[in-house]
Amino acid sequence: IGSADVMATQHEHLLHLMSLPTLRLQVVGLGKPCSLLSQPFTVFGFAGTADATIACRIGNDGQITFSKNSIDAATSQRTMESLSESAMSCADSAELIKALIT
């Protein structure tokens, strides 16, 4: 949130992040029905390690929690997959963000 210049810089930063092979960023349109609501979260995956997935959530009190618990990680993974199904593809999301810059 900010001036048009600040917003353009934020959009450019998102486009840069979308070019990284280790990150998937998709947009869920406000008019698109979504099957769930979720607090912000991140799922970290580490290929070739014993602890392959770590879930990170922000609680209602603002506290950040990291969990290696397989149930927490699986729940976060399913939430991400559900949100991803409701979202635009990565390519369509990038095109939308590009259109916002121009």
C-alpha cells in the first residue's frame, strides 16, 4: 500500500520473485470462489533431507511458529494445494501483475 510508484515497485518485485525456480506465486482473484480461508502460511520443502517439509504459520497474536510435525506440514501442504487450484496459473498471475505496472 502506498503511492503509485511504491505499488509499481512492489509489483516489479513480485515479478522478480516469480522468475525464481524455487518459488511459486499465484493470484486468487477477488471474484473467484475459494473453497477455504486461511491465515498466512509458508511451506518450506527441502529435497533430499530427512525433514523434507516445514510448515510456518503466523498466529493470531503475531507469533511465528515453525513446525516439523508431519501432520502440521501435511495440513499446510493440502491448504496450499487447495488455494492453488482456486488461483490463476503462475503465467496468468504474472501477466496480471505486468498489466498492473503499465
